Amino acid sequence: MGRSLQNTMINVGIESACDEAMYQLGLDIEELEEMEEDAGLGNGGLGRLAACFLDSMATLGMAAYGYGIRYEYGIFAQRIENGEQKEEPDDWLRFGCPWEKARPEYLLPVSFYGRVEEPEAGVKKWVDTQVVLAMPYDNPIPGYGNNVVNTLRLWSAKSPINFNLKFFNDGDYIQAVLDRNLAENISRVLYPNDNFFEGKELRLKQEYFLCSASLQDIIRRFKASKFGSRATTRTDFQLFSQKVAIQLNDTHPSLAIPELMRLLMDTEGLSWEKAWEITTETCAYTNHTVLPEALERWETSMLENILPRHLDIIYKINFLHLQEVQKRYPDDVHRMRRMSLVEEDGVKRVNMAFLAIVGSHAVNGVAALHSEIIKSDVFKDFYEMMPDKFQNKTNGITPRRWLLLCNPSLSDVIAEKIGEEWIVHLDQLTQLKQYDSDPSFLRSVQTVKQENKMKLAAYLQKEYGLTINPASMFDIHVGIEKVNSIDPWCKI
């Protein structure tokens, strides 16, 4: 997400007024901005896209919620020693977060483990579960210059059992808080190390925790919304897919599909057919990578242990899906094997990308070439069977943060030539082509560039004791992702 103070001041149009007020008090607003902690929610490609997505929707005046996990510790705080990266805990919440507001009135239960029983034919219940509570914290996402504020709702895991006094009185102080710590580990750390079983299990719990809490909240808000009705709450889900759109940001929230099915059938009492129709009309899937190792696959043994009801639903989705494949391609056993949601070569696994495709009404890549690759290679069989689902949505980033905020001097030079409409319509920057031979404009751009190089040189001298010549050519690579990590910030 980045820091919120300066971005918020820009979007609500008060940056100049605040700057002047701080100056009158003898204070430097840049020093205040530097004191703000970066939100430890992930800074990889998915997280950056999600943050820009939220900013754009608010600026366009679209009613939208972003959902994520309120990690106590971010990926890591980086230090450079002797040219090497040193990783330290990113305790970004140690002084609290001034932007968030806890909403305990919307606390929700999220279940794990247990077993599935069938008290009557066709009716299945998930029982004997372990419950973790999801506490929501709301963060404002202001649009640019339009008096619109959307919400980013982050979930924090809380244990329903805070403290076991008996263990404490018996002298077993660790056991007294063990249950609470195990539950709250779900939102403790971003990027748990998944090179061992416990790390994989925690990662799966995090993904389901996000999906379940978010979907329960979405359904609650749908039922509480009037939409012109006089009823206190809505019980008819006929309009659900017209009022709710759920965008799955890569494969990590793919469990939203079986979870929405479970909620609609087991909690709301809908039939399989109606629940599946609503789910596929509501969900859409964005694929971010063609690398096989980044397309999640969960072992069925782990799913059966932690989420038995969901595995049951996935098996039925796969059964009905393969029936459709067989109708379209009779006697093509190899195609059926390739398109199965459940991979049976070696360890039995569920392919979460395939689940997301089958359970969504639209599938998109994030660039034209990428979208062509997923159609011609990665998901070729699915594209041949359901071509209407596949489309392209080229990614962008918000010019408010990445130009107006990051480079105000350059923004001023641009605004002098073409006005300020580019701030919300980035294609307006093409007007600058007419000035590509204008000596005055080119000189102004070069001046801004040199000033920024001098600022960087001063920063490097202050922070690292490095002296560089601001007149030299700067060739810089900024690494923002940890090697072999998976972007954590999932929007539903």
C-alpha cells in the first residue's frame, strides 16, 4: 500500500494547505511524512496492483471494498551491510496504525479441521470444527478530488480462548496461552516459510482465513442492503451476482469458490445448481504469471485435514467439470487428465488455477502478450473449450502515487504545458510529444532530473556513507521482492 499520509493529502486536495500550516509552525512536513511506517501488507507485483486497483476504483467513484490480512509483521525490514542484504522483522504496528479503525461489531468466525457428516440424503454438515475469530480493521481509500472514500478491510486472527487459568495456576505458563497463540499465528507474519509442512499448513490457513471472513462479510452486507426493498434483511440471492463482483487476484484466493458454494448451500440453504450459478456469475479470475511453480497446488491430504468440506465440494466441481469435458471431447482421456482439477501424478493435488478458471465467468491476463500465452500455452485446453471466458486487462499503476506524489517537480513541469487532466487521464501525457523539440521544456525536465539525482546522492551519503557524483549517469535497479516469494496481498 505504501504510506498513506501524503497520498491522502493529495487525493483530498489539502497538501498545499497542510504544508503551509506546518511551515507556519516552524515544522517540515517531509519530516512528518518520513515518520510514517509502510503498511506491512506486501510490496510485490500483486500487492502493488491491488493497491493501485483500489485507488483507481475510488477515483472513478466505484463502490468497492478491498480485503486482505492485517499482518502483524511485514515481509522484512531491509538493511544493507557490506553490500549484502540483512533481514530484520518488520514490526510496522508497534506504535499502532493511525489510519485504521477496529470494527469488533463485525467479528466473524472462521472454521478449520473437523469432519463432514450427512444427517440426511443430499445434506452435508461441517461439524466438530476449530474456530478462529476474524477481527476487521477498516482503512480509508480516498479517491482523487471526488469526495469518495472506499474501504480496505483487513482481517486479524483472534482466538476465542484468550487464557487458560487452570494451566497458569498449575505453573504451565506456556500452555496457558498456547491455544491463543496458535490461532493468532494466522495473521502474525507475512510470507511464512513454506519449505516445511507447518509453513505450508499456515499458508493454507491464511488463504482460507482471508476468503472465509471476506465472503461472510460480503454476504452480510448484501443481505443488509435495501436496494429499494422495505425488508430489514434480504434472503433472496437472485440479485447477488448483479450486486456483487468478486475479483480473484491470482490463485491465492481461489478457495473463495468452494467457500462461497459452502456458504450458499450449507448456511443459506440454496441448491447446488443455484449456488453454482451464483458463484460462477460472481467470481472472475486474474492470472498474474505463467510460471508453473507460482500456480498453486494443494495436496488433497492437507485439504482433507484442514478443510474437509471444501475438498468434498472441489471433488464434485471436478466431477461435473469432467463430465462437460467428456461431452465436448468424447474418448479423449488425455485431455480429461490434463484438464482435471485434481492432479494424480505422484502426490494427489488440487490445481488452484484450474479451479479458479472453472469457477469464474471471466479469466484475464495482465498484458496482451501474457493473455495470449495463457490462451496458447498455460491454459490452452481450457481456452479451446471455453474461449468466451478469456480476455485481456492490461495492468496499470496509479499516476497519483507514482508521478504526482513521487515526482512533484516533474508533475509541475508537465502541468505547466498540458494542464492537470493527466492526473486522472494518463493518456493525456501523449500531448507532451509536441514538446519533444522545445528547448525550454527539455531544459526544465533536465533540471528536475538533476535535482532528483542530487537528492538521491545526499540520501546515500546520509544513510550509507556513500559519495557519488550527481553529474554521473545513474543506472539503478530497485529490488522490491524477496527471491522465490509469492506475492501475499490478495484482494477479493
